[in-house]
Amino acid sequence: MHSALGRWLFAAVHLLALGIGLGSVWARGRALGQPLDDAGLRRVFAAEMGLLGLILLLELGPMISLIRWRATVAHGRTPDTRAAVRFARISALQAVLVVLMVLAATAMARGYGAPASAP
């Protein structure tokens, strides 16, 4: 049962990561298609890439712990899951960051924050 649940959760996270990655790559492509003056370069480097970096950084602790928990269970032992509540909070924060990242990417793709073109 735990193995099937783990595989399902891994598949769900994998699909979510694909969506996040696609949005980030698409937004980066849109930003790179604009003039690459100083402001254009800042848009490429900041916005969604910063949020994606923060999401990935926040993921390190839970990911490593979940891998360790799985190995512990595979050896027939019970893992120390006291950090689960903290990981749940991190997951909620990551969800908010994903929404912010999508908002930043779609705003950039529509030219929000870009310098006004001269008449």
C-alpha cells in the first residue's frame, strides 16, 4: 500500500514539476525575445526564475527526508516523522510561490513591466 501511494505521489509531483518547468521556460523565451537592455536582462534573471529557485531550495529538506523515510520503511523500521508538520507548511508556501511564479511569468509574457515603446 505504501509503495503504491509513494509511486502515485511521485508521479503527481513529477507532473506538477513539468508544468512549472514548461511555464518557466516559456516565460524565459518570451523575455529573451524582447530587447536585452539592462531592464530586459533583469526581467529574464528575476521574476519567475527567482521564484523557481526558491521553490527548489525549499524542496531540498522535504525531498531528502522523504527519501530517507522511504529507505527506513523499506528496511522494516518506522521513520521519525516529527518534521512532517514543518514539511506541510513548506508545501503550502511552495504552492503560493508557484501561483506567484505563474502570475509573474504570464505578466512578463504580456509585456507588463516592460519599458514603454517610443512612439
